[in-house]
Amino acid sequence: MKKFTEAPALVATAFVMSASTGAWASDSTLKLHAAWRVSIDVDGHIVQMKANDRLIDAVHAQIDPIARRWAFIPGQVNGLPAATETNLIVDFTFVPADDDRYTVHIDDARTGGAVDSGRESPPTYPRNEMFKGHSGLVVLDVAYATDGHVTDVKLVDGAPSVADAFVQSASTAVRRWTFSPEVVGGYAVAGHVVTPMCFTVERMSGPRPPKTLPPSPKCDWKPAGARAPLHDGEALAIAPAARLRDDVTTHAM
């Protein structure tokens, strides 16, 4: 993968990200994600983009011009390309380099409907599972209507085996979410996403768990065909109307 050494100004801003936008790994790398609501014309070019994350303006000043150069395949109406609004989400990693600089790797870039609200209300840890010190990873397929409200929630085929109480709690939380759907030719499009939700004894409150516990699950899930895993509470749109024309993960930021 190509590498790019950014200016010190971008590196400095990376250290003041809020915890909700990134995480430090054990090897001193910093993983972040950027999100936009973008409008695409019939030729697949971005005509408007609005940041939809908590990254500070200085970071967006560096990465927005790069994303604007990417080409897209817009949605279709009656078999013809149509102006499309979609959500663009990019995961990237800052990797330490020489001279107090970082190289920036694009881990994944995806489009489609995105969670608009409700994710800030986490699921309740099931009481019985908490007393037992049990953990679980629930991977859900969440369908939403054109108005962004959830219409169906089910386990993803091939997801890890998990206690029913965890599934019920995660499903209840997800049903409170609303989505920002794609808009093709002026009409909102229903869709669905995959999202993992993690329950671990390290996060729960209340009585102290038993000293001897089974290992907690990894709090991420890599769907088939995805470039990077989804982390707890993140969402991947299935069959989005708009798609990136090229594999930008081979590019550098």
C-alpha cells in the first residue's frame, strides 16, 4: 500500500480527536473515520459534501479535497444514472513515521444509508448475563424505510453464536435508531445495514463478575467482501445505490 507523509499540522490535530472518532492501538497507531453527506451528479462527481462526524475542521481541510477527487457510480432511475445523495464513510490509520510525522493509510471507504441518531443510547446489559459474567457479540441486519425508521431487525447469517438475551437487548436498542437514507433522483431509498454490538464484562457496571471468566469476544466483525472490520456500533450498508468507482484503499491520503 502506498504511504504518504502528512504535514505536521495534520499530525498535531490527530492528538486532539474525541474518543468517539478514533482509538489508539497498542502499536501507537491511531484509527479514525471521517463521514460526509455527499451529492453526486449523473457523471459520478461530487458536487456537494458536508462533514457528518466529530473530526475538527483542520483535519477535514486536509482530507476533504482528496475525497472530492474520487469517482462514483450514482444510483439509477429507470435504468439511467440519476443525481444521488449518499453517505461516504472512510476509515483510515495514522502510522508513526520518522521526524514526528505519520503516514496515513486508507483502510476502507463505503457508501450508502447511515445511522442518523439513536446510536448514543447503548443497549442494556442483560441482568442475568451480567451476574454470570457472560459476554457476547451480536451482529444484526437492520432494515429501514424511506423515512429512515427501522422496519426489521434480525441476526446476520454466519454471525457468532450468542445468548438470546444479548440479541433481544441489541435489537431493542437498534429499533430506536433512525437512518439517513440515500436519495436517488429526488426520492429516498429504503435499505439495510449490518452492525455489530458488543457486550463485554469489562464494560458492564454493577456487581463484580466472577474471577474466572470465559474470554471476551472481539468487538468487531468483518462482513464478506469488506476491506476492514466493523467496530462496535458501526454500520455497513448492504447493496447501496451509489458506489465508489475505484478501490481507493490502494491510494494514499
